[in-house]
Amino acid sequence: MDFSNIIGNSNIKKKLNKAIENNNLSNTLLFSGPSGVGKYQFAKILAYYLMYPSKTKDEIKLKNNNHPDLHIYTPCGKTSMHLIASIRDLISEVHISPFEAKAKVFIIKDANRMHSISFNALLKTLEEPTFDSYIILITENVDEILPTIISRCFKMNFSALTNDEISSFIQRTYQKDEKDATAIAKISLGSITTAIELCEDSLYLKKREFLFDILLKKNIYSYFDLSKKLDELEEMFSIDKISDDLEIIKIKKEINLLLNKIIYFFRDLYILKENIDKKNLFFFDKIDQLEKLKFYNLPSIEKIDLLLEKVKLAISRNIKLKVAL
């Protein structure tokens, strides 16, 4: 397990390697940044370095997440929140000595998805750090974490990957030609996770195409037509047919990623309207249709972003996509 095997964020690799070499790594770390850029992979590899500094132990237990000294916490349930009981479990485990490794590592995915009581309990734990326990918080929304918790963390801000980094990865891993790999990289918006899903999920491009048609109001002449289209879009995710909590969380993230494309639709229109370099277009393959819309009065990007945040909040509360939109 090595940082060099992760795509992108070379500055993070340098900082972590230097901190490990100098043995001055904080006991609490905060990994923040966009979805799908490798935050969790970095956390897992860092955990290995902390647990086995000499790197002489077998990696299988760590890779399979069944090592007694590696604890990973994920939001669960329909509300996609961390259970209060899980955080209490973390707090009690932190002060127990490691069973096999040199240190214990606790990784909290989507750390912003905690109830206030959990945040406050975690804060008290961070105020009393132990030398052989490390806590790694992972989040896309750092603003939703208590400032008092953030102030006690060694912060690592991850960046979106470049199109070239993603394109090269796709060509190596999926044997795509340069043209297809470049197209997928642009659609991925800096997320290696999205790029992988694009390569492996045959429905992803169909969802993107479907959303674009809705935004164009293609074959939509009434509210009934729009409602029917939204039903079809929702059916593609099949969230009502899934009972597994982790799978539901994954699908909600996919919906959020798709909703982000609405912002890029309007951003593309502004790019064309202001005659900015067309190489930055997200819907670069739809330029002819977009050109016809650029002269309309467009809502501000800030307004669209605000509305979409409300839609995402509604979806997180289990409101149907059609109703939320």
C-alpha cells in the first residue's frame, strides 16, 4: 500500500510523506475536498503507515477492513447520518491500547453527517488525544463540521483531478482511445470515482442524455410530460427497490452528482453567451443545441446553486426526486 498508486493530489502525498518521515503527524486529521478524488484511499494508506511503520506486515486485513485496530465509520439509515451509538463506540475504543498494530486508526467517512450530540462528544475526545490512536475525518462539506473540531485537526484540502490525469488513467485501465478517454474525463468533473462509474456503468451516459433533454424541454409540452420524464429519470436509479442502507447512500450521491450537471448546463450557456473559450464546456458534445439557447435571459448561477442545494437537502430527507425538483 503506497500513496504513489493513487491518481492526483501530489501535494498531499508530499505533505503526508514528510509528516510521516519527521514523525510529527497530528493525532487528528481532516481530509476535505470534492467527491471521488481519493480522500478515503489516502486515509486507508495513511492508516497502514501509522499501524505498521516498518511496512513488514501483511496488508490483507487492512484491505478487507477487518483489522481489529482499524475502525471505519460510515453514515447509515435513510437519513444517511452517523449513529450516536457508533460515535460513542469510537470514544470508548480510542483509549484502549492497540491489539496487534503499533497504533489504532479511526476513519470517519462523511464526517459532516453527525448529530450535534455526536459532534460535542467527539470534541471532548479530541481535547484529550492519546499517543497511539489517530482519527481521520473525511468530508466534502467542511463548513458543516464544528469550527472547534476543525481547529483541532491537521487539515488536508484535496483538489479535483485534472482532465489529463483522469484521461491517462482511463486509457491505461480501460483501454479506451484518447478521444473517448478525454470525453469521459471532461464529464467526470475531476472525480476519478465518476470516471470509473462512467466506464463501468452503461446507464450513466443515458442518465446524462436524459437530463440534458429535460433541460432542453425536448418533447415536453405540459406539466404531465415533465412529470412523466422525471418519473423515468427516477426509475433509472431504482432507489425505491433497494433496502440496503449503504446502497441507498451510494445512489443518493449519484443523484447529487447528476444534479450538479444542471449547474454545468447553465454555466455552458454563460460561456457561449460571453464568448469564452469553448474548450471549457461540460456539454461539449451538445454545442449546437446550446448555441440556440444562449440568447435567452438566464437565471444567475448563484440562484440555481441555491435551489439545487434545497433539492439535495430534500433528497437526503427521502423526498422523491420528482417532488424535490
